[in-house]
Amino acid sequence: MAEDKSKAGESPLKQLREKAGLTQEELARRCRIPLRTYQRWESGESAARPNIPQVKALCRELKIPIEQLPDEFGPSQGSE
């Protein structure tokens, strides 16, 4: 059941991270992003403002080209 509703309002960053097989802590550490900052990005609690080295590290660790890095890291708000 939980799988049915996943993806729809889920963070695109979380989807990419899980596809890469990484925990929040692993990805944050590898990208030199404070864990709490990363958690806020993924939850949509705060807007992501990664610096250039962090963007490069995210792309490297998620194994994606920069074009596939989402503009918004948090869950989609829909029409709520």
C-alpha cells in the first residue's frame, strides 16, 4: 500500500538518492552538505541552495548528468 502512493508527492531528490542506494547521511557526507541541511532540502522544509561543489558532488554521487538534477528538491506541493 505504501508503495502505491510513493512517488506522487515524494521528493525527486529522495527518489534519486534511493535509486542510487544511498541513505540521507551517506549522500550528505559524500557531498559535504550538513545532514540537517540535506534533510530540510529533501523534506521541502527549506529551499535548496547548493553551492557549485555540492551540485557537482550530488550529480557524481547520484550518477546523473546535471540536466537530471531537479530544480526543486522537496516534495511537490500540488494544488494544496
